[in-house]
Amino acid sequence: APMGDFITGLPKAELHLHIEGSLEPELMFALAERNGVAIPYANIEEIRAAYHFSRLQDFLDIYYAGAAVLLTVRDFHDLAAAYFDRAAADGVVHAEIMFDPQTHTARGVSFDTVITGLLSAMEEAETKHGMTTKLILSFLRHLDEADAFETLEAARPWLDRIAAVGLDSSELGHPPEKFARVFAAARALGLKSVAHAGEEGPPDYVYQALDLLAIDRLDHGNRSLEDPVLVARLARTAMTLTVCPLSNLKLCVVDDMVAHPIDRMLRAGLRATVNSDDPAYFGGYIADNYRAVEAARGLTRADLVTLARNSFLGSFLPDDAVAAHL
Ligand code: ADE
Ligand code: ZN
């Protein structure tokens, strides 16, 4: 079968997906109308035309502005339902999705509204697509520690539905150490943890995420490759890296897909995975990301199988469920 069909047909887990980043221009436009929210675009083409970024912050400004159309339980449900439908079509059988509650609570949308909509779409996806799902509450690192603690407090009634906490948004100038106490509190509540590190930030931020946040999984991690001692540690500890090739290209973390380090990561013994990050903004869902690195780096079918296998090994599924996917 052609490589594209092989990739789509490969059962895989998605471990790095911001649900707000799956808001397609069509749905953004429809929700803006449904909710009477003004957006700075006259039509869908104008929205797409705005998606040119030269660094992470360029994207974040547009991503937070786009999220302003999300107001009701139904909006969050529709957003996530569209993502699960699209992911299922790409062969995703397990998805661990991140959400940014502070993006919404700052606009007066309650934590409960956001999570109620997301959870209903997760339940629906489990029946409709036979997939399993988990939810990761991500803190915005450009906000302060107190704001993160308030968010963790808002999550208290929902802890049995949340698998982990995460850390995202503007990396440079907001090192992991800023959130060491929040992550310790989350861990004490029984949550796992992930953090974006080494996307734009230096290897030192990856060390901080490991040593001060005690992360269970590393989001991106690209710049770890600058430090051979760090690479050896990540390999030895079987740390999962959730790599996002199309995101890396659009945010200029790599200059060209032919220079993407995914295969170097695998050869270095890293447990690398391929994910879509913010598919509505970066030009593709998970199978597009697999295809992009396969084409640019000449990955073999064995490499693609390794990437998919790593996605289950790096998931927060219980051991017996992981084993059933291998
Ligand atoms: N929020 C959504 N996508 C992100 C990314 N790639 N890096 C940091 N924060 C994000
Ligand atoms: Zn991300």
C-alpha cells in the first residue's frame, strides 16, 4: 500500500494536542456568528492568511485571540468533537488532549463550562470511535504562580477526570522553576505532569523541567539535542518526547523539514513521538505530521512503527492497556 495509507492505518496515540489549537477557521467563523463575538477577520480566507509566524509568540497572539469565540459548554463540546472525528480518521485510537483553562477564565468563562464541554465530547468519542481519551490541564507560563494555583483549585472537583498538569505558552523568560511549587501540589493530588521545554528555550529549561517539576513526559524537547549529557539522560530514563514536526516548521524551530531531527532522536535512543500540537494553525493533523517527516527524512516503515509504538509507551494509559496496543 502507498506510504500515506500505511501511516493512516497505523494505530497511534496523540500525546501533544492543544484543543484550542484545533479550532479550524470555519468553526471559528461559525462560533463568532453564533455567539455575536467580533473577530478581526472578514472571512475564512482572511483567517487562514493570518497564519504566518516567525516565532512562538507570533502564533500565541493569534491563538489566544481566536479562542475568544469559545463561550458555552456547547462550543467546547463542538470544538473537541471536531478534533476527535478528525483524529479518528487519522488512525488515532488514544488521545491525551491539553486545554488552557486560564485562556477562558480570564474572559469570564468558567472552568466548569470549559471542562463540561470537553468531557462530554470525550465520552462521545469513546462510544462513536472506540477511542480512549485523557485530559491534561495546562498552565499558562506567562501568568504568575498564584494564577496557576487558583486554576489548580478550580480543578479540585474534577480531579478524577484529569490525568495530568502541563505547562505551555511563552517559553523564553518563563522557566519551569517558576512553577515548581504548583507542580509539587499537583503531584501531591495524584496528577501526572508534562511540560513544554526546549522548544524555543535552552537545554537548561529541560533540566529544570526534569529536576524541579519532575515531569513524566517532555513536550517538544528539541533543543535537548544541543547537550549530549542531557540526551544520554533522556535516553537512559526512557523519557518520552512529544515532537511536533509541522509546528516546528511553522514556528521556525527548524528552518526546513529536511533538517528535522526526528530520526536523529530515534538513533540517539530517545523515545520520540510525532504529534500535531495546534493542527488548525500549523497545516495538518497527526498523519500529516508523520507524512511530513517520512517524506523529508526518508523514514522507513520500521521507524514509523517505532514512533507509533512510542506513543503508546509514553501515554498515561495503564500498563495492561499499553500492552494491548503494542
Ligand atoms: N500553546 C499552544 N501551542 C503551544 C506551543 N507549541 N508552545 C507553547 N505553547 C503553546
Ligand atoms: Zn504544544
